[in-house]
Amino acid sequence: MTESLADIISGCQSNERSAQQQLYELHSRRVYRLCVRLVGKQDASDVTQQTFLKVFRTIHQFSGGSRFETWLHRVTVNECLQHTRSRIRRPEIALNVDPVVSSQTGVAAESAELLQAALDRLEPELRTIFVLREIEELSYAELAETLDVSAGTVASRLNRARTHLKELLTQLGWEA
Amino acid sequence: MNCSEAINLLSALHDGELSSDLHQSVEQHVRQCESCAAAHADFVALSSLVIEQSTLEPPADLWGRIESTLDSDSTAIAPVAPAKNWRDLFRDSKRSRATVAVVLIAVFGFAFIVHETMDHGHDEHLAVNFDQFLNEFPKSPERAQKLLHANYPSDLVDVDQATLEVKYRPAVANSLPDGYTLDSVHLVRMPCCLCVEALCTAPDGTRVAVLEHAVDQPVWFGDRPTEECDFNGRKARLVHFDGQIAATWMSDKRFLTVIGIRDTDEITELMKHLDPPQA
């Protein structure tokens, strides 16, 4: 943890609004991007809001024993999974998510949409580990800490995620 | 190395997370095995599909929305500043009688408002703390229990000590269904009351928490959807979370909440033992 981040966290633990805003500005893009990937664009801002409220309300529990980013990933993932479960419990709300808006065009945009469509069909736990690894580029040790599982579970869950994702992409017409 | 060993290591190979010896032997197998090579090629192709969406930006008004919620959080428990120069208000006796009446009304009004806002503050903390508890319980009941104890003072006791403290015999002292064991009993000082919290193990090894409390606590379950069910004439409120069930019902003068239940049959069974019908 850098000195300045430690100061910001300490300010947040004292409920200082300027520190809370600094923390938001430092990490909101990363949290929002993760939420878009895990719950879809239409719900991502609400879940990002919930994530930061949870962070500010519970930041006194962050002891510095792990990297702050790991703790933040864990809070974000938990909020996303909880949101996904609540949508599953409320079947009247469609589970399909809006495609991620992409700046790419042509083949690249089609591939990005295809990938998101397949990710949306993947089990939440598998989707989470794939996104954290491939997009957030977490190491296996960071994945284990964020998801609170063993390194062995990380490897086997990633294997399942990739295998299942490939099957879903094939069903959607993707050719490797 | 054979295929069944190699296939489990393909992700770690692809991600560069294997030791150099293991990396070499898996790579060697992949070079010689067509099916493992194909699976590995799929993983490589998947990674090439992932294109970072660096242009994704949160909505411009998002910080404003968060700040306004934080503002309402802090005003809910903000203390009211004391009146200035209150002695001046009592200078003449005629005015003082009227002033005393105004002050008393203000004091009682303030006390009521503080009581109400404190309740809301407690509710909010309870909702946040129980949200964490329910999220954690399916993964690790012990860690969920530790979280609860970190937020509220608690003591490990036996059933007799609990009876002395709370002045009633806790429900877990009645009986448990066949094969269930009582692992621990804690007294937890919640904002509402002194709560008896017991952790039990079911015959299949899953854990069940039993909480006995004086006040109904719908706030524990936050905004999770609830359903009301009838168990042989007794109404219970059920909440589904992460493949498990929590159920609350009124028992005599108190409330019982069981967490970590698999299905409604288990609730019926627990109800029969924890809270047998009065003769």
C-alpha cells in the first residue's frame, strides 16, 4: 500500500468526505468495469454505488492485512454475486443483460459482444473467476485471497470456466 | 504425465502459474497429445477474445448519488447542537415558566427524535452486519459467527449460564432432532436484546445457527424477498439465500431464527424439537 493510499484509507475510516471522494476517484473505473462484466451494463452503476457504500460503511474492518485492492475486489465480487442471486430469486426480472458498449467496430465488436453473451450464460462463480483472471489479470494467489478459496480450487475452477465458456461460445457460433 | 493429470493443469500452464519443472512436463505432454493440445489452444483463443474495455466509464452523476446517500446516513445519527446562552432564558420568572414548558417539550421531542434516529442507525448497522453474516454463512459458518461476534460483544457460555443470564431456558436446551449436535452457545449483546446464539451440526455435517431473541428482526434479512409459510398452524417467515434458508417464527414470548436450513422439512423437524407445541 502506498503512503498516499494509506492516508486516504485512514481518512475514510474517520468518515472524511474528501478522502471518500479520493478513494472513489482512484477506484471507481475499475469497480464499474468489473460490475459491467459481472452484472451487465444496465445494473452496473447501481451495483457500483452499493459497492462503494458498503466499502465506506465497513472500511473500519480493513486492517491492512491484505492489499486494499484485494479487499475492494472481494467487496465488489460479493455485491455482484448478491445482486445476481437476487435477480435469480426475482424471475420477473429478465436475466439477459445489455451488451457492453464497445468502442471497437466490425469483427472486434462482434467478438466482444459474443464473449459477453457467453459470459452472461456462464454460472456466476465461473464468470467471476474468468473475469478476474482474464480482464483484471489477478494472479492465482490474489484470486485465492479474493474468492477465499484454495489455490487448487482456483486452478480447477478456471479450467471449468474456460471449458464451459468455450462450449457456450461454440453454441453461439464462435469458431476458435 | 497422462491426460487426466495434464488436463487439470492446463489453465495453470496457460497462466504461467506452474513451477518450471511442472511447466516443462505439462508442456511436453501437450506437444505429444492432440486432445490436450486442442484444449490448450482453446484457452489461448479465449484469451485473445478478451479485449479490454478501457473506455468504460462510470456515469458522471454516480459520485453525487453516493454522496447524497452518505449524507443521509450521517444526518440520521447526527447530534443536535445544544442551545446557546440558555441561562439568559430564565432571567425573569414569568418568562421562565413559559420557557420551561418550551424547553421540556423540546427536550422530550428531541429525546423522541434521537430515540427514533438511533433506532434507524441500529437498524442500518444490523442490516449491514447481518448481510455480511448471511453472505458468509454458506461458505464458512465459523467465519460468519466470528463476524457477528466482532460486531457485537459476546460470551461463550453453557446452557445453564445462558439460562441464568437471559432468565429463560434457551430453546436449544429443549432437544435437537436425531443426529444433531449442539456445538456452541453464545450470548450476544445486540442493540435489541441479549440474544442466545447457538451453532449446531446436522447429521450431514452442515451447520445450523439458532438465534433466540426478544424482538422480531426483519431488518436482519435486508431487502431479500421473504415468504410466509404455515408449519402445522404456526406461521414462519422464510428467506432464501445462496441455496440455504433462514426462518423466523414467534415462540411464546420470544422469536426463534434458524439459519443454514436445507428445506422446509428440516424447519418442521427443528420446530418440533426446539419449540414443541405447548400442552
